[in-house]
Amino acid sequence: MKNLGKPISTFGLLCLLLVILNARSAASQEVEDEREFDYLEGSGKGPDHWGELHEEWAACKNGDMQSPIDLLNKRVQVIPALGRMKRSYKPSIATLKNRGHDIALQWVGGGGSININGTDYVLQQSHWHSPSEHTINGRRFDLELHMVHVTSDTKAVNKIAVIGILYKIGRPDDFLSELMKGIWSIADSKGEVNVGVVDPRHIKIGSRKYYRYMGSLTVPPCTQGVIWTINKKVRTVTRGQVKALRVAVHDYAEENSRPLQLLNNRNIQLYRPQSLTRDLVN
């Protein structure tokens, strides 16, 4: 029996190590417990106070590379060398989760990846903010989708990459239409539902032009060093789809957008193929 003690002990240590590593990884991700913060003025837990609520959230107050920002065209540098976005998405089993402050779609094992500067970032989840968090030339839109990617490459300096897609009121968004039944099923609850296989390739991006800048997560802990890619083409969504996302979350998060943050001399780049000759405003 003494010989059994060592393997069991080793297994226990390995499990503990995995827990610790997972906890460290999760620490840089978005907080999912909405009781920790909100979007309301005067509540003491709104965006102006996030950096004071927990020591590990200090970047929300003191960070100099925070998101979201206004993508002002006169600050933008056109950089054709950025190249087209390299996306390799795939259908995967997914879960819809009501996190209180937003609705998140989480892919089990990842939904494929994007490649930025030679590093692969795996698509972990997508979620929605209404109204949009980023603005273009001061204009705020009706909805913004964030596709959150993470790399396991130990050599990568930037571990998180987010693609942002902006929406205005118009025709239905087909991807949201696929998920609407599941969204209503978890409305105003902390529930989650398995929605089967979801293909992230159904998320319409539809533009070869995009903004790129270095920023942060837009919810606590406001982790910096996030590579942001904002699609320049504004997609459409119906008022009913926006309303469904607002009704589904908890009351304090019906408008779940963080205020704009200071640019602090950061570069905003725009990828536009050299063959395109339209100006930045179009």
C-alpha cells in the first residue's frame, strides 16, 4: 500500500498545478460575475469606479492603453502592409451564457483561429455590447460584437486579440437570428444553454478594411496588451435583435458600454488594400 501513496500524491500535485495555471490564465480574462461591477452612474460600481473595486483591476483606472476609443480618421495611418485578416474558423459545439452584464457565446475547445503577425489566436467566445463601445469619428452605433481570441504561444507578448464588428439598425443579422431562440431561453437569468454546433464563419465581416490598435479588455480587469481589430464596414441589425440582447441581460446592463478612453498618443492603423482608392470616410 505504501507504493500507492506516491502516484496518488503526484497526481494530486498535477491537478493542483493545473488549477493554479487555469486560475492565472482566467485572471487576465473578463470577469464573469456581474455582481462585482455594473454600468450605472451613482452605484459605486460603475465604470468610473472599476479601478478602485479590486487591486487587480487597477488598470481600469491607471492604464494608459485602455479601450474603447474613438477611431478618428485624422489620427489614422493607412498601412497596406498589415495585410488581410487571416481567419481559419470552424464549426464547433457552443454554449450561450447569460453573464448578467452581457450575453456570451462560448465555443467548446475553440471555434478556429486567426493569425496575427505569425501567431495563432484561438476563438474562445463572442459577446455583444449595446450601444457600441467604439465610435468612428465620434459616431456611436447600435450594437458591437466582440470576438475574443487567446493564444497559448508562450513567446507571444500579446496574449489576447479581439475582433470588433459594429452594427446600425437595418436588415436582420443572420448570425443573431440563428441564436435568438437560445437568447430568449436564458433571458433575465444566470443560465446557459447548449446550442449545438455553431459556425463562426456565419458571422459576416464583409470588408477588407479594418482598424488596428493596441488596447485593453473593456470590462474588468481591463487587461492591457489586447490587439484590437475593428472592421471598418458597419453591418446591420434589427431593433428587435438589439432589444432581445438588452432584455436578456440584467436591468443595470441594458446599456452595457464602457465610456470612451483616452488615446494617449497611441497609433491607430487602417488596413486598406492598395487597389482601393476611396477616401477614409467612405
